[in-house]
Amino acid sequence: MGVFKLQLEDFNTTKFELIAIHTTIEVTKLAFLLNKKLHSRFHYFDAIEKKEKKRKGSFERYFFDDEENEICWNLLQNKSIINGGGFDDVFLNQFGQIMHLIPEFNKADYILKIETEDGFFDINEILQKISKIKTITLSYKIDKTKIKTISNLIF
């Protein structure tokens, strides 16, 4: 009898693009500003939990379902301050450590994931609108092939 091997790509038919956002503002303020510039309606959806070497991080997720254009938008925190795990380590518990949702882009504060079935949207137009927000230092398209932890973006 033959052995079948399933690949993650076999289940993922949705096309998506990723945008890295560098800014010092809180996620709620960023969602508000993106709502104004992109005419979206981001709202708090949930927190994504990630475990790594006995450490646990929580990343806030804001969501907007654009039913008219059939596009799902996810605004994700890329950084989570976590405690070291043991209460004996005063330094780690006082200052915490940073865990990243996408460690390959650890300088990015937020990740904007834009999903669609047909892949029809202009990412350059979106980047242009985002770049007009004064509190955003930098935004750019992420090359998905450089991400080893792509499974962190499946929810």
C-alpha cells in the first residue's frame, strides 16, 4: 500500500500578502489610524498564543472582514514582552524578554496580513496610504519566502 504525504500548502488556497509596520504607537491607536487611512473597520478579535522553550507570548490580533471586496485583514502584534519563566530570575522578571511572532522580521512592530481568494488587490496602493500616517516610521512588503515560521500566521 502506498504512503501519502500531505503538505501544508495542500490546504492553503487563500492568497495573502504581508506588510511589516515599524512604529512606537500602541496597537489600538494603530488600528484607529489604519481605519481612517484605509477606510477599514479593524476591531479587536483575539490574542494569538505562542509557546517557545517554556516561554509563552501573547500577540493581539485586530481583524477586518471586507465582505464587499472579499478581503480579510489581520493586524498582528509582532512583539510580546514575556517573563522568563522562573520567579528566581529577578532581572528577567523585572525587564522581561521579547518574543516575536515572526522572528525573521524582529525589527517590525506589527504585521498586516491581507488575505483574498483571488489575490486581487493593489499592495502598492495600500503601502502608499500606510506611509502617509505620520506616526509610522517604515512600512514595506514582506517576502514570504524568507519566513521560516509561516505556520505562526495560520489561524
